Amino acid sequence: MRNLAIVPVSDADIKGSVGPTLSAARQLGGPLDVLVVGVGAADLADEIGRISGVDLVLICESPALAGSRAEAVAALVRPIAADYRRFVAAASTAGKNALPRIAAMLDIAQVSDVTRIIDEQTFEHPIYAGNVIETVRSLEPRLALTIRTSAFEGIEDRQEPAPVRKVDVEVGERWARITGSSTVRTERAELISASVVVSGGRGLGSKEKFDELMLPLADKLGAALGASRAAVDSGFAPNDWQVGQTGKIVAPDVYIAVGISGAIQHLAGMKEAKLVIAINKDEGAPIMEFADYVLVGDLFDIVPQLTSLL
């Protein structure tokens, strides 16, 4: 049987998540089809079809799929589900919303936030806020899997475009309706896929200081901006910038934490960074033990100096 990767157009970092998701799906063995859902799916079909290992691209641009609502995506998958044994999606907001519904609808097991595929039945994923890596072996013939994209490399190889086929979904009156949405748009690198991330915490004291210190530093480094939950809750930064267990999971080459104490929930979101630099006046802050390099002192003095030297 075949495997099906589900790609919601509504994913904020769709370009950064497609490659790792399909890379994970290819490791499952067997033919791979990709279902691209949402307005704009046709525009992505050719690009996705050129990724090595993709056999067929299915697209649906029905207005019912606006926002990649779980019930609409599940209704789209239901009539074609019999052809597939593995259902795969990125562990993004849209993927984590749709896959459990699909698993329940098909009465199949799910493994969430997969970070390693050992074989087609055995997987690793983090539990307890990332403090334990669990190995799961499932003997179920069919599975739903969400993929932590930061744990997988993208696919560089390209091929002749795979065939593209349209599918459709019937709209049910019982479904929820999206009455509005708000998107944070920025010219900076996407937080999930950036190679350098600069994050600020509550130690910055105010939104004004956050902007004054963090924006120039990020600009100099060409970095994405992140924030701790405390900083987001205090209004220093938008929700879209939150790094942590209840925010975004990042794995950059360099992660700079400014005024962040390092609560376990925050560490769970950035512990896969290759190099961590912490700037904090508290030598006993948890993040200081986790960091590769630490700058102990007043961040209001250190950050401007660092920015000026870059």
C-alpha cells in the first residue's frame, strides 16, 4: 500500500516544512503521494511534484478548506483513505489539528511528534517536555504520524514533475466557519526554519526595550526573532514568536537567549539548537547550565555592545 503526506497550504512555514515531512515519509518505504490542501494548492503542485520520491500530487482548493480545518481535511481524506497505510503531516498547528481527527475517523493509531524513524514500525519521539525520548513500536497495519520537521533534513534531489490530480470535498453544514483571521507577516526569516534565532525574555522589561535591543541585533545577524512565553504574555512580542513547549519548536545553528531564565517549557522548544548563547545577569538561571556560551551581566549593556561589534 501507499503512503500519504498531507500538506496544508495554511502552514506558516510551508516551504520549510514540506522537505523534512516528505523526507520522513520516504523513510517509511513504498510509493508516496502528497495531498496539498487549501487555497493556493495548485500553485505548489508542480514544485512539490519535483521533489524526489513523490509519485503523485493530489490537490484540493475548495473554499471549505480555508484555514485547513480538521473536519474538512478529514472529510477529504476519507474517500481515498483505503489506498493508504501511513498518513503523515508536519507537527504544525494544522497538522496536529487534522491528523488526530483522521486517525479517529479511520480507527487507527497515531504517533505524534516523531523525531526519528527507525523502521516502518518503530519511531522515536520526545515526551515529558522533551526530557525523555520514547521509542514506540507499533504492529498496527496503518498509522498516522506527525513529524517534528526540525529533526529531519529536507530533500535536495529533484525529478521530473509527478502527475497532478484534483480531488474534491463536500461541504457539510455542521462544520465550523472561520469568520476572520490575523496573520503576522515579516520580512525576517521564518522562526521554525531560521539558521539563527534571537529570543528575548521577561528580563527585557518592556516592549519598548524588546524592540530597541532585539530588532537591531536580529537585523545584524539576519536572524529570526523569538520570545519566551513570559515575554509574549507580557505583551513584548506577538504569539507567533513564542518558542517553547506551547509555542514553536526550533532547531537553529545558533540560538541566542537574552534575558530568558530557561523554564523547562522554553528549553523544550529550543534544546535541539546546535549552539546556545545565553545573556543573563543571573548566574544561577537554568539556561546558563544548558548554554554552550554564557555572558553574565546587564543585558542592557551587553546587547548594544554586541550589536555594535557585529
